[in-house]
Amino acid sequence: MATLLMIPGPVELSPGVLAAASVPPPGHTSPRLIEAFGRSIERMREVWRSGPSGQPFILAGSGTLAMEVAAANLVEPGDKALVVVTGYFSERMTAILHRYGAEVTEVAAPVGEVPATGEIREVLQRKGPFKALFATHVDTSTGVRVDPEPLCRLAREAGVLAVFDGVCATAGERFDMADWGADLYFTASQKAIGLPPGLALMVAGERALAARGARKAAPPLYLDWESWLPIHRAYEERKPSYFATPATSLVMALETGLGEILENGIEARIETQGRAAAALRAAWKTLGLRFVPRTEEVTGNTLSVLLFPDGVDASLLPQIAARGVTVAGGLHPAVKATSFRLGHMGYTATRPDYLRKAVEAVAGALQESGARVDPEAAVAALESGLAVPA
Ligand SMILES: *Cc1c(COP(=O)(O)O)cnc(C)c1O
């Protein structure tokens, strides 16, 4: 029996995306592919809210490639980088930055929390000058969300580039690239964008592109924005071009997926995602579950990172799967054995029946594990949350 895939990526696909990804792969210079690529570039600017000056890039690769591209283009050996640490993926950013010779200063908070803005400001002033500030919008290992807006403001004040890992957030959390003055925001196709894995997606602002242009040495060829700029510009002008073969089937899916996200505008999609997350939180609370993020303000809307109740451990996961829903185990070392993660981003957030099935599966598995829970009350909490008018 196929289960619903509710891990923090890959995610369930919409029928439209599945159909678009399933056509025979078009050639990279075919008119259909050129149109899909060009439209995807235009739609990314809307989803990212980057305005016309944002430069989208669509590369074959996973989210980690996008992180690598960020470091490769923006950081030269000896540059100082500040990393706001809210989980496992922030630590990965640090590891990647080290590979590119950056001198990294981390500002970390206890697991489940976000470092205070004042502390970040103080480090920017005292330990700079920094080249760039990196933060994870929603860290998938902790479920913690940072607020990018004040970080962008601090970065602007300090003359530092503001870079955000949106791999578990883009199209699921509010992000106003142009208004906030963010310089780079990247994601991967298999998270809240709602595609199969395989695309690294990013939008670079003018300052980020200028920083690449000002480098002493060019980055590795495949990672270099300047390798990709001519072909992205050509596709946007609906002209054929070649640098390295794009993942053509996935680009077909991207055009459709971004179109679905933008169907009623990006705000409406973010709103749907937020309402689904709030309704699920109400259901988890009804089941007595506690969250790894310490406050609602720092809780991401794209996934739930939940602590096992007393007397329950990871053997809960196969019991949830037996009820038709696949969830993920803990990832962050501090909560690896004590937490589990349930993704509810992208198309899934638009499907009340999927959300209900998830709540029923978790409630049923908890009951089987001996927890005293009321599955019907949890479903009722979910449904009243979903019924809240926009
Ligand atoms: C999933 C994820 C990544 C890594 O993406 P891959 O596609 O697995 O390489 C990076 N950052 C965050 C926040 C993620 O959720």
C-alpha cells in the first residue's frame, strides 16, 4: 500500500505537477522547454517577491548545491561570514563556508530558539567587517523559523550581504525579497515548491551579483553564476541556449508547480500554508504533544517537529506508517532520539484530507503505544482550525 509521504521533503505532488514531470523529456532547445524555462524564471520572481532586478537561477542539483553555489559565488578565502545557527542545516552552511576558505563566526541559540537580534547586531559590529550573513529561514531539523526581515535590516546597516536558506520555507513562508532587501534566497524543488527532487532554485539580487563580479578568482565552472547568466537571459528572451544540460522534465514540472502556487497569488498560498500549520498545531496540542520550537513565534509552518510523549519512542514511526502516513525521525543530534518530524508543505497543505489522515495516523499510533489520547478531539481541533476564514 502506498503511504502518504509526509516527511520534510520529498513531498506529495499535485496531479498537475506529476503529469508535467511525466512527459517524455523535451530537448533543452525545444520551443516547449524554452517557454517553460522562461516562464519559470518569471514566476520565480513572483514567488520570491524579488521585483524585476532579482535574477533567478534554475540548476540541476539538490538544496545542498544551492548552498554550495551561494558560498562559491559570494565568499573568497579569508572573507568573514556570520552564520545564525538554528539547527543542523545552519551547521551545514558553516561547513560549506569553511570549504571556501571563509572565516566563520556562528551565533547560536539553544535548540528550539533563535538568537536575539541584539546579539547578532553586536557580533556584526564587534567582529566585522563581514562579507555576508547567512541564516536558515526554517531549519528542518528543529522546525525553528527565523524572521528574515530584521536580519536584512541589520545586514543593510552593516553593509553585509543577507543570504537565506529557504530550502524548507520558500513558497511556504512569507518572504519579501525586494522589500526586505535580502540578497540571496535559495531552495530546492522537493520542499514547499512541491516538485520531485532535483532542482536547486535561487534568486540573487543586484548586490549579490555584483559581489560575484568583484571576485579576484572565478568559482568552479558549474557553480558560477556567470556560467549560467547567459543561458537564463536567453531562455527569458525565449531563445535557445546551452551551457550544461538542464533537468528538462523537472523544468516542465516547475512551470506547472509555480503556476499552481501563484494561482491566487503568493499571499494566498502562504496563508493556506499558515492556516494548515496552525490547525495541525491545535491537533497536536489536543494529543498532548509538545514541540521542539519553544514558542509559536519561532515555529515554522512547513513542518511539525514534535517530541515523543513519555514512554513513547521511535517505534511510533512504523505504527504511523501502518496507518498510511510516512513521517521522518529526528535529525538534530540534541533531539534525534526524542523527536519526529512531519512535513506539511506545498500541495499537502492544500489537502485537508491529507492533514486529517496524518492526525488520525499519529493519534491512532499514540493510542496503540499506550498514550491516553482522544483521536476524535484531535480531528475536531484540526477541522475547526482549517475552517477559520482567511
Ligand atoms: C532539505 C534542506 C537542505 C538540503 O537540501 P537537499 O536537497 O537535501 O540537499 C538544506 N537546508 C534546509 C533548510 C533543508 O530543509
